[in-house]
Amino acid sequence: MKKTMHLITLISLLAVSAFSSEWKLGVQAYTFRKFTFCETLDQLSAMGVKYIEAYPGQKIGGGIEGTTQYTMDAATRNALKARLKEAGITMISYGVVGGKNEADWQNLFDFAKAMRIQTIISEPDPKDYDLLDKLVAEYGIPVAIHNHAKPKNRYWNPQTVLDAVQAHPGLFAAPDNGHWARSGIKSVDGYKLLEGHLKSIHLKDMRVFDLVDGNDCVPYGTGVCELPSAIAELKRQQYAGPFIIEYEAEADNPAPSVKKCVDWFAANSN
């Protein structure tokens, strides 16, 4: 009973807090996948972006050897933290990522703790759900389930995510509304279904609706994702997590379009 109460207490601390009008806006580093992590920080800093979601495997650069893989040694972690501090940017989340086994998941959580990452973004195998409940309770770092598009992705349908998070207190939702659009799911409908479970959001606008392949991101407010309605719904829910721009198009030079997204969000999120 004591252990159960301890778990409930820890999980309650991870619950989404009351709405703040000062939503956090970050960028998924995959947007700048043709650049190093340090080059990405420089470009985000120039835009005034204060948060980044890192992903495994990006070259770090800036005189630091290796990549952003969570298995990096302590010296590399410290060098990375110093570079983040210098840029004035917080690594708020990390993903999409998952462990191969229990020891690997433990390494991932150790990395997240060392880097003060707030949320691990993952598409976990259901066999790992119970393990993740245990690790989330131990580390105090939630795991939020991301989705890619149908038909091959396990989590393309938000109902599948809802079923998982309702049954496991360590799991939350980190939906990608761009992949929802590719799968024929409207942003507002997905957010309504997952109300109370949203921990982090990949926010996109898309060229067309219900087309899996060849459907590019476009700057916010110029696509089919009905972002004003989506923002209004999240305000109604008092969502308090971060919004993460993951701009998949124009990989050679994404900064101009990312800046348009940043500006749109600043003008439309209050």
C-alpha cells in the first residue's frame, strides 16, 4: 500500500499544471538535421527561441566530439550543458527515442536526469509500459507518447495513445498534429480525445489533409491544420505544456520558415 501511495504521489506531481498564458515554444532539432547541434542552437538563439527538443544522433559540433546520442559520456554531457547555457536555451525534451531493454531504458533516464530534461518523447513497445511506470516513478521524468502517420505506426490513431495512458500512470501524450493530418485526423478532434493527458505537443501546419506521402509542412497559418481552432481548444483545456516546432521541409535552410512559425505563434497564442 505504501509503495502504491508513493507512486500515486509522484505521478500526481507530473500532472499538467494550470494554464499559463506564457506557453513555452521550442524547436525539435531534427528540423536542423543537416546542421550540427551547436549550429542549431545559434540559429534558434538568433530567433529568440529558448527551448529545444534534442533527438539522438545529431552531430554536436562546436568543438565537441560525438553526437546527441543519450549514451554519451559525462564529459560530453557537461560540454553540451555548457553550450546550452551559453546559448540561453533549455533542452526541454528528448526524442523520439526508446530503450532496447531495461538497462538501455535506465541509461536513457540517467541521461535525461543529468541533462534536466523534463519529458522523454517516445513510441514505446507496449511490453515496456510497466517498466516505464516504474522508471517514471523513480526518476520523476514522464514519458510522453508520440505518433507518426498511418498505416505502419502503432500510435497513428489517438485512441491507441489514450488507451495506453489511461492504463499507465507514467505515460502521457505528445501528439504530432502534422502526422494526424497525414492520417486524416483533425487537430482539434485529437486534442479533445486526449484532454487531461497532453504533456508536450509537436505543432505543425500541413500543405494538404489526409495524404500520407508527399505532404510537406508549411509555415503556421498557411496550411490546413486550422491552428487558430486548435490553439483555442488547448486554451479551453488549460494546457500548460510546451509546443515544439518540427518543420520537416526545406532541410537545407529551414530557418526562414521556422521564424515565420515563431512569429505566428507569438501573435496568435495569447
